[in-house]
Amino acid sequence: MSTQNAIEQLIAGTAKVLSEKELAEKLELGRPLRVKLGVDPTAPDIHLGHTVAIEKLRQFQVLGHTAVLIIGDFTATVGDPTGRSAARPPITREEVLANAKTYTDQAFKILDPEKTEVVYNGDWFRKMTYEEVLKLNSRVTMQQMMQREDFRKRINEGKEVRLHEIQYPIMQGWDSVMVRSDVELGGTDQLFNNLVGRDLQKEEGMPQQVVILMPLLEGLDGTKKMSKSSHNYVGVSEPATEMVNKLMSISDDLMDKYYTMLLGDQRSADQHPRDAKLELAKRIAARYHNQSEADEAVQLWLEKSKGDKAAGATDFLLTELPDELTVLSLCSAVFQVGFGVKKSNGELKKQSIAPGAIQLNGEKLTDPNASVSLKVDDVLRLSKKHTVKFI
């Protein structure tokens, strides 16, 4: 692959790259790049929001570069202060190591474990003397730390900033020195920490890492960042049925983002939104489970969806309808034959079809002239009081 083609692939879906020129220069070195992603296993499970950067790491890996996964067994005991309004509660190293096992097992559903270098930053931080810690701190000024918006905001609001929190960006930056990273991946909220890594590498006389920031993935609500605390997440270890159920609840706009950020793909333009969403849910479930479980989960969702929509529905024989139907002729026939209600075409168009009141299996039918194909167990909702299930 040419350098230009590699760059186009690697920057696709990113929020910021510092810089594309430096990335091109590194790609032309003719050797595998060391691409760093640091994770703090503060919880045993990861969700789809965590996988955005892991997916980008996998792209580098597929192109022949070295994936360096840093397990923050030391930094996790401090806790990343990014975006926090207060210090994180402490977590023991034993808890971190237990979480790290399940975390890496889940990450390896995306990454090739044979081509991934896994390192623990406790291996160097626990060996440092207090004198070495002071020397490392001397390389960073308090003014630099106060440039962090979250620190500055807390101080302005009269909230405390613990001194150990200020250590976190320095430790993350030193990780880049220790693994000699060429590229560091992270979310947009990690820019400050990533730049500290560049500064420390420069002081050590090393080439500075390229920083690639990935967008933060919105959760199922479409507004807040995906997180367990916001209860808007999809965990990668959740059953396939739970994954599908959750993903089918997202908006169409969010579906397009999930295609790009989680699959590196785009939905088919000629595919109905519901079918595209089912395809998204199936592919994600298959990635973290298998194709059989994903297919079964989608089928269960379809059956449950029809069952929910058919509650209180009146049975309607398909044989009472002509073979060729439009939305308008279908609605007219079902109203009249099924419920003895006669409505004019104009009334149906204006009061039922145009506003989206007509739904087939939960999907709105808004084009009166569109052709309709029906099958047994389909559910047609004409209004709040008029629903039929075809038999």
C-alpha cells in the first residue's frame, strides 16, 4: 500500500491528527511503527465506546505495525482526572490486575494477540526512586498543568484538586518514552496527556510521537458520551440478544456514526433504515460472539417486535386483499373490510398517511403510492384504535 493510501485509511474517522505530515514521514521510514494505546482497567468490562480506539489500533496492526497495549496497572490506582469534577475513588492493584485479565480478553476480540505487545506501566513506575520522581516532575510546570480545563474549572469553582491527580498526565507521557511510541491513540479528551508525551520524548532526544485522537462515541441516548455511569452503553461481554436489543433502540443519525466508528463502514444507501440497523446490530453481535448467535438474536428481536406491535390486534385474512397493493389501497381496504370504516382517499392521505400514523411492523408508511408486499404475521397499525395482524 502506498503511503498516501495508508494515510487515507488511518485518518478515516479520526477527530484530529498531529500531524498528517509527521505520520507520512514515519510511514516512509520503512519499518513497523510502534502504535501505543494506554488503558486503565478500572472496571472488569469494556463497552463499545472503548473499542473505537482499539479498532483504529487494529487498522495499524493489519497494515503491519506493532500494536502496543499499555495496561495502566499503576496509573489506574491514581485514576485519570480527565473530565472529572472530583478525584476518582481509589482502586487497589489487586482489583486492577483482576480487571486487566477480562479487559485484555475482550480487547483481543478485536486485536490479534499474537501481534500485540502488552506491557504494564507498573513495571517502570514501581522501580522509580523518589529522586527520579522529583526529576520527572521538574520537567513540567504548574502553569502547564493548570492549562487543563478540568483542573482550572474545579479550582475556579472552589473544588479541590489532589496533588496525585496532577501526576497523571506526567505518568501517561512517560509511558510514551518508555515504550518509544511512534504514534499514540486516544479520545479527544486525551489531547493534553498526549501532548505531554510529545514534550517528554523531545526532552529525551527521541522523535516525537504522532497523536491521533478519536471522536468520543455517544451512548444509546445519542447525547452523552457512552459510559456505564450514564447507563447508555453496550458492553462487549453482554449476550448477543442484549446487544441487539440495545442497538435497535438508537436513532438513525446515531446508527450512521456507529457504522463509521465501530465498523469502519457505511450503511447501504438503498437499504431501509430498519434493515440497516438490524445489519449493524447483527455485525456487532457477530464480532463479539459469533454469526450463529448474532443471527438468532436478530430473529428473536424480530419476533418480539412483532409480538409487541400485535398486542390487541385484530386478525385479518390476507386472502381478503388483492395481490397488488399500494399504501393507499391497503389502508382503505383494511379500514373498510376489517373495521367497517369507510374513508376517502383524501382523508386517508391527509389524516393518516402524511402524518405517519400508518405503520407496518413498526415502520411508518408515508408514501400513499408506494407498493406494499405483505406476509403472514405482519402487523399493520392504522390508528391507536385500529391494528390488524395478517393471517
